[in-house]
Amino acid sequence: MEGRGYLRNTGIDTDMAAVGARPAPDERNPNLGAGVEVVTSQSSSAGSGGVAVLTAANYAAQGTRLVFSVVIAQVFGPVGRGAVALIAVLDEASSILLTGGVPPAAGYRAKIGASSDSALMSAALRLGLISLPLVLPLAFAIGIFFLGALEPPVRWITVLLIAWTGLVNLPSLTGMNLMQAHRDLTGLAVYNVLFGSVTLAVVLVLLLAGHLTLLGVGIGIAAGRLASSLYAAARVAWPKLRGAAPLRPLLSYGIRALPGTTSMLVNNRFDQLLIAPLVDLHALGLYAVAAGTSFLPTVPANSVASASFSAITHDSHLGRQAVASTAIRRGLLVSAVVAAGLAALAPLAVPLVYGSDFQGAVLPTILLLVGSVPWGGQIVARQCGNALGYPGFGSVGEVAGLVVTVAGLAAAVPFLGILGAALVSLAAYVVRFGTTMLLLRRNAGVRGVVPGFDDARWLVSRSWQTARSATGFSPGKRHS
């Protein structure tokens, strides 16, 4: 099977993904090249549109989160927004720290054809059941000792979100990684939109009924997680108690990747966890608005990373035209374009959308938007390392950023508040991306990652194609 022909048939953006043509076997794993071909031959559900399709879906997901954030800010003010941010951070943290790195490991095993989807989903459920006796007391301890600022009902819905991680979030994230490995862009698009849509729907129903409370918000988050998990299982494979893939290779890969994902979590979220105890929930509410806005430029970078994963091979001999190099350049470019636009709008948009009480979030928002450019590059670079069999590269980059984050936040937040947190996060984003790229360049030959005119032409072309698809416009076609 020739790589270029396969990519054309499945709708992959051939100018990015087909650069390397036929996947080359991994020198450290002679079965890798064959495994990729086995997997790609089964990837029939990657619809047309490539990166643009997934980007549109991801922005739809971010749109639901933005509306959610605005509703919470308008109803509960900065303090309530800070409380919801604390719930969301703990929910995200449990999804990373309590899953043992198994979801990305499952994606890699599926990519090389080492295990079936059903076996990998069953392995995720098996690990969730095994870890349940450890996770339950941990969740209750967090609720008792660290969530005293929350009202009891809100505290216990947060405990539930942590406690069911192995049974809900672990299979859900495993399914998402399997969709990514098979380049199921349609499945990924629905998955990414589903969580925010269900959460927002629950919140809006309660708001219209006049019964929206912070407990109701927590219930909405729980409903979103459950819906995502059920969809992932229905889309990929329902997990079973029998026929599970061996946990040892999954945990071996996952443990190597876990330091990086843990450090990434700390780099992305430790600022919010630290603001609550060192300042207050009001300050956290302001900072949560800034942090939420800074996620937007990384959406297209995530799409580039997801759409490129299955096509990345050891093709560094192609230099700048290698798939990994191309993906990183384009991840940086799309992040920079979106960040520049949002930074220009922030002084007017933030107080207009969230209210005058959130004026103090403007400057942190601009600083974090600048940091979102290397953050977008790190998202793609880390995925390139995973696809090439080097999950530790992204981990080292995240750990390097972690040193900057922990030391910098401890020194800056008590004196500069949320402005200090934003400055430290900006510095950490640069260090993370720089470190990961240094390792990829030295060990995998990934180079040529500065965006150029060819990448700008790609972005204009893709934007034009997306606009045409959305409006139904076609040159030469009469429009009434």
C-alpha cells in the first residue's frame, strides 16, 4: 500500500500527511511500519476536510465552554467563577494523574497495530476497577481536607468527579486516543463537542428554570463526562471484563509519558490551584477568564496534532518537508494568528462579555495569549514525540517548564497576584517548547520548524476552503 494513495482515499490533507509517503519502520521496533499500515487500512471513517473539520469542531466545543464561562460569571460573579474553576481543575487533574498514562499508551498500541480496540478499551476498564479501592479514599480525603472553601453539596459532587475517574474518564480518554490513532476525525469532532454541549445544556435548563446553583453546575460537568464516556465506547468498542489487552506494556509506555502529562497539568493548572489559597476565589475567578481565553489559540494546534498523528514517521531525511516538522510549523502559525487577533480585542471584549467586574482580567489575558503560541507548538511537538515512539521527550519539556512554574509562582503570586502568575506561565510555555524541540532535533532529526511563506499559503488556502464549504460558495457557480 502506498502512503500517498491511502491518504487521498481517507481524506487526509495530503500536502501535510503524505509528505513522508510510505511509513518507514521504526529502527527500534521493526514491526512499527507494518503496524501502521495495518491500522491505516482500517481507518475508513476519517471524513474529508482534514484539519479544518476538526478545528471547526474544536472551536464549536470552545464556543460552548465560552458561553458556559460567561453564564457562570454573570450569575455568580468572580467568586462563583473561581469556585467552578477549582472544580474543573480537579476534574481535569484526576483525568491525568489517576489514569496511569494508559490513554496515550493505548493510542500508540493501536497506531502500531499491537492490540485491538476492544482489548484496549477492556484494559482501561480493568485498570479502573483495580484502582478503585485506592481512588475512593483519595477522593474523600481531598473533599475533606482541601475543599473547605466550597459548600458541602458542591464539595461532594467534586468528590464524585474524582472518584469515578477510573470507571468513566479512563475509558473515555482511551476511546478518544483510539479515534485519534485511526484518524477518525468525525468521531473526534463529536467527542470534543459533546462534553461542553451537555454541560452547557444542563446549566441553561437549570438557569431557565430558576434553579441554577453551583451544585447544578457540578451536576452538569458530571453529565458531560458521562455522555463523553458513553459516546467513546459506542464509537470505538464497549469495554468488557474479558479479553483485555495486557496492562504491562500499556503501563510501561504510560509511566514514561506520565511525568510529562503530570508536568503539563501542573504547568497549565498549578497557577489556578495556587491562586485560590494564596489570594482568594475572587482573584481565581478573574484569572480563570484569562486562562480560558488563552486556550483558544491552541485549538487549531490541537487539531493539527490530532490530524497528523497517524501520518508521522521517521522521515527526518526530508528536512523541512518531514511530516513532524510541517505539523509543528503549522501549529505555531495558527496559534500565533489566533492569539494576535484575540489580544487586540481583549481590552474591549473581556469587560464587555464578562462584565465590568472582570476588568482586572485584561492584562493577564494578553500575557497568556502571548504564551499560547509556544504552548500550541508544544502540543504538536509532544504529539510528534509520541508518534515517533519518544514519549519521554515531551515529558522532559514539561518537567523543565514545571521547574519554572513551581519556583516562579511561589515567588511571584504572593507579591504580584494574578499578573505574576501570568508572567511565570508565559516563561514556562517558552521553556517547555524549547526543551522538547531541542530533544526532537538532536534525537529524531526534527528541524525546520519556523513558519514560512509556504505555511502562510497553506493557512490561507485552508481558510478559504473552509469558508467555501461553510457558505456553499463555488467559483463559476451562480448564486441568487
